[in-house]
Amino acid sequence: MRKIVLALWCVSAVFALSSATASAASKEEIDAEVQEAVENFYRHTSAGRRLAQKASGMLVFPKVFKAGIGIGGEYGEGALLVRGNTASYYSIAGASIGFQLGAQVKSQIILFMNQRVLEEFRRSQGWEAGVDASVAVATLGAGGEITTETLNKPIIGFIFSNKGLMYNLTFEGSKISRIER
């Protein structure tokens, strides 16, 4: 029972922290954080920069807060960039059950590699990665390049922190919804 209470407290804390942070953020603050995340992303992977330049759209969540003890939750806000300009704002939220302990802040970028998948995303009322579309999470092969299999996917996701790309993570189970700012 004590573990359940602790887990629920942890999940509540991450949502309270992220909600307080998100509700205080203006368009200008989100745009500044998105720009900083994109610059950080480009520092970590030149292949990511090349893919972003080819993409029809880039969905950027500069700070996704995640915490859990057995039961976990995550939340973040960001923006969809089309041709380098902010097109709209989105939130990402998710919950999970399983072996997990701790908290982290990570950045997530989703590249829509063609106009069709970008338009499908923009028309959706709430997009859930892994249900509505498959996101290929980018992994680096020999020489720091993204694998050929990943390059051929219509939607490519990157998860990173200040220390670089993060591995063995997934977008599945995360719901992305448009927000008005």
C-alpha cells in the first residue's frame, strides 16, 4: 500500500510541476525554449539536422517531465514548426506502469518527413504515437549516422537530453494534443 501511495504521489508531483510550468509559459517563452531545443538537437547529431531540413514539419517538445515509481507519468508543451516558423502549439502527456524509478526531463522532436503525414497529424483531434502512426525512434549506427531503415520512415522521433541522444525510449502511449495559446 505504501508503494502505491508513493507512486501516486510521484505521478501527481510530475503533473503538478509540469502544469505549473506549462500554464505560466507564454507563446514567446515556448518559442524560445523550442529554439534552444532545436539548437541543442543540431549540436548532438548532424544527421538529425539534415533530416530536419528535409522534413515537412518538426514537432518540438523542449521539456518533457517524466517521473514514476512503478506508475509513471509525463507531460510537456511545445510547438509544431513548418518551414522554420511556429504553426501551432501542442502538449504531450502519457502514463505508464512497469519497472521505473526516478524523474527526468528530456526533449523530444518528431519529424514529419512528407506532407501527407504532416497533414494527417494536423487534422487529428488527439494523436497517439504507436496508435495513429508509427514513430521510428532514431538510433545511431556506426560513425554516429542514423540507420538506413530509420531514414525511410515517414515519421522519425528523437529523444535527447543535454547529454545527447537517449536510447531504449519510446513515444508509444504518449498522446499529443493541440493547445491554444
